[in-house]
Amino acid sequence: PLSIDPLGLLSSALSRDYFLDPNTYLIVETKDNQSLVTSPTQYSHSILFSNFSTLNGVMVPLSIAERLNGQLTWALQLQSITFNVGLTDADFQL
């Protein structure tokens, strides 16, 4: 039979761990493994969420960062955030 994943990489790409703060149950980190299409080498990949603020009763992270194999690839630091208000289903129809 023909395998769609002959190197066995698909299952690791579809697996992700979620780390929760035990006091707030907020997601503070996600971890998975990434690989290049041309190489079976696996690299650790994580997204970190911090500096949570409450907005309209919802906790949102104002700091988000990505690490690939331990190396910081990008970071986002927000000063404030607002949600769209007054939107209807019609706003999302084509």
C-alpha cells in the first residue's frame, strides 16, 4: 500500500502539547516539533503567552513569543488591545 507519510513525520507534526497555568488555567505555552520538507530532522517549536490582561471579562496575552529550537524567532508586545464591537453575521458574508 502507498503511504502518505513514508518518513513517519506527519504524526509528530500533528502533535502539540499545551501548558496551562495551574492557578488560572490560561494557556501559557504550546510546544510541538517542526521539520523541513527536505529533512527528517526535528526542531522544537514553542509559542509563549504572557502578560495577561482582562478585557471585557476575557484574559488576553499582551506578550507572545515564538522559539524554534530554543532560538527566539519573533516576539510581539502589545500595549493595549480592543475587541470589535457591534459586528453582525452580515459583516462576514461575501
